[in-house]
Amino acid sequence: MIKLKKQFSNFYDSIRISTEANDMIKKRETLQKDFEDYFPGICKEHDISVNKSDMEFFDQGSYRLNTTIRNKDGCVDRDVAVTFPLNINENGDPRKLKKYGREALLINNVREPKIKEPCITVSYVKKEDEYLHIDFPMYAKHNGKLYLARGKENSEEYKWEEADPKGLNSYFDSYLVDNDQLRRIVRYIKKWKQEKYNSSDSKNSIPPSIGLTLLACTNFFSSTSSEGDDDLQSLYRTIKNIVSAFSLTYECGQLVKAEIFCNLPVTPYSDIFCKMKSCDDHGVKFYNRLKKACDNLENANNLDSEYDAATYVQKVLGDEFELPEKKSAAATTKNIREHGFG
């Protein structure tokens, strides 16, 4: 019998976002239309030629991959990339183009886009709570390549960074297409991140979702039988593989540095976890938390009692993971070494 099959199925249904809500579809379409209608004219005012017919919009990120989960605060994230021909030698400051993009999406007192380092973000609020935000990364097409507009509005650090967002989509598709168990594992690991990093003060301390998705893909352990997929075993073995991929440094028996090397598989081939490496403590916490999750899932695998096994899974995925009915005290369990809460 596959352990906790029903509980994992119900949990997955509760955390995933599989289709766009009508409200999100309408807002995305409205934003795209406003950008198409106003951005070329704003650029023309600054002697930059951008034709509406040359602009292209496409999905990227977790919505494109169908790996989005519900946020604890109910807010939904959406990524819509836009590309347009532009000579980046003549227009070397991407911050200016992002300002023009913000102006195209701006509706005073109604819609207030913000310029972030990799994109423009439009947030929607109900009763003072943000429930949706849509990110617009902007790419310039130049000499057959795409360049991402990087830089905050007034930052001294900015650049057009060569990128391959469609290539990245294709890379993830090679793992995720027709692999429903892997897609579930990605969502479980994102949920683990949500549980363990929800109150983090520093963004640099939080493992980026794209990095977790890539690690899940490259370290995935498939577990299935004639009874179906065993998500508990798959999640445990996948996280165990990720934990084993860390490079650890000890001093006097104390773990002082834990690094995991994971580069984008396409241009610009950058280190996805580079910001976490700004402080050794970030990597150590990341490793320790993943190791704790691995220990708890190992305990869950080793227990005969589904109720007791589910209590260990809850330590990894949170209280939303339901507990099955508790069996009588006469039920036997294997002897295991207890691990602390994760």
C-alpha cells in the first residue's frame, strides 16, 4: 500500500493554482493592451522607435510551467514577458525604457506600477490586502538576441543582460512535460519554502523558487508502482539528493559554510543562489532546514502508522497536510531514531 496517498492528493489540490481566474485573465489582457497602445507613443516622444506590431508577449515563470502554489496571504503572482526590437548600443540605459513602460501602465490612483530590479510590477489590492501582482520583465531584441532590462529606477547598477527566457522555458519543459509527479514535487518543495521562510527578514536569505525548481528537476527521484505514484518516497529521495549536492565546510566540528552550485542552464548561465552566498549563515540555514526536512520525511517513510507518518510530513509541509484517522494504540511501528521538529 502506498503510504498517505490520499493525504498527498488532497494536499496537492489545496495548494496548487492550475488555471487562471477570470479576474486575472482580464487584468492581464488589459495590461497587455495598455502596454501595446501607449508604450510605442511614449517611446516616440523620446525619439525611440518601437512598433506595436513588433512587440511580443509570452509567459514565463511558474505559471508557464504550471508549478504555481497559493501564497499564505492569498496573493497570486504572474509573469508576462514583453520583447521589442531596440538598439541597446544607442539606448544603453534600460532604466529609461522601464520608466516608459511604467508610464504606459500607469493610471493615477488606480494602478501604480513599480520598477523593480528585473521587471515592472503591477499590484492589485482589495480591502488593503494585495491579492494579485503581475510582473512585466522587458526584453530588447538586438542583433538576434534578447537582453533583459535590469536596474531599479534610481540605482547606479543597471545593464542590458543577455538572456534566453524561451530557452529556459524549453529546458524546464524537457523535465516537466508528461511528468506529473515531478510537477507535484516542485510544488511540495515550494510549499516547504513558504513554511520555513515566510517570516524571513532578508530577501538574500531566501532560496529563489527558480533555483528550487531547477534542483528538483535535476535531482528528481521517481517512485511509482502498480498502485500509482508514491509521492512521499519521491519527495524524500529528491530532497535527500539535493542535500547530498551541497558542499560543506566545517571548522572545529562546526558547520560554517554550506554551498550549492546551480547555474542557469541557458544564457547568462548565472549562479541562481549567488545572493544567498553574500552571507555564510544563509547557506548554512538553507542546508540545515533541508536536512531537517529530509530527516522528517525519512521518519515518515519508516513508520507503519499512517497517522504518525503524517505528523512528520506536517513538520515539512505545514498543518495544511491533513492527518489520517488515528489507529488504535495496538498498532505497531518500527523503532526509529526521533528527530527534532523541522
